Amino acid sequence: MAKNYTLTKSGTTGWWIWACKDGSNSGSSTSKKEAKEQGKANCTSGIIIIPPKFDATYDNGYLSSFAAANLDEVKTTFSAGEINEDLFDFFFGLNCPTFSDLDETDRCVAVFKIWGVYLKGGVNKPEILLLYNLTEPQFQKIINKDYIDVQITIDDNLNYTWVFPI
């Protein structure tokens, strides 16, 4: 869910280990709940979003599906019906029609689906802005792929916080 920390259980000690995704801090606890609380409290910088590597499948020269790791490093497969070839090309910077030829909302939804943060739905721009706590300038940065070093934090109640570099 794009948390800025990871939780793993040690196979040898049985303790829960938390670590900030940006590498700034880590620790351990005997309980998962306590480790989660420590991760939340100590990992506040968000994560840096980097486009993932992908595996694509083509049929007769057309994209049929692709798989990519989301922000939690979980590999997800998308069909061309869910994210079409133009949006795939847009996200990964391949041969793509101009951005203005692609619907703004479709671009944002594709980015969110690939990142694994499309958790609240939303089918039009006003809904996306409201549901994901985005301002118009932030939305424009996302659909124009101007999101290098953007930080996103999603809490347990699915409240989104965005930090865009100036």
C-alpha cells in the first residue's frame, strides 16, 4: 500500500523487523503491532518513486499484457484491456502519441494502477482529485510524468499525502 517502511519476520528469532524504504532507519520488536508503530513513527520521509522494470507479452505485434513491480515491489500483471498499449507506452516512455492525445484521467489512473496506489477508484478528474488528496498542479505533474522524487504516504485509513519537489 505504498507505505514508507517494510515489515518482515525473522525466521531465526521470530522478531518483527521494520526498515525505512529510503534506508534511513530500521529496528525490531517482538510484536508485529509494535514494529508497525515503530516503522510509522520513524519512517516519515516517504519513498522515491522510480519507474519499474517490466515484462511485456505481445500477440501479432500488439501488447496483450505486461507485468511490473508496484511501489511495494509486488509484481502485478495487467491486460491490455486494463491498461492499453498507448498508456503502457506513455508510462514507460516508449513510442507514444503526444500526451495531449491521451485522456488526462486515463493517464493518472494508469500511473496509479502501476504504482499500486489506485485503491479508492475514481473515474473522472474531480473524483481523482478528491479521493487521492491531489491539487490541480499535483495532478498535472502526475499526468505529465513530472514526478521524479515525489513522495507519497498512505496511512491505514487510506489517506494520501503527497510531497512534490519544488
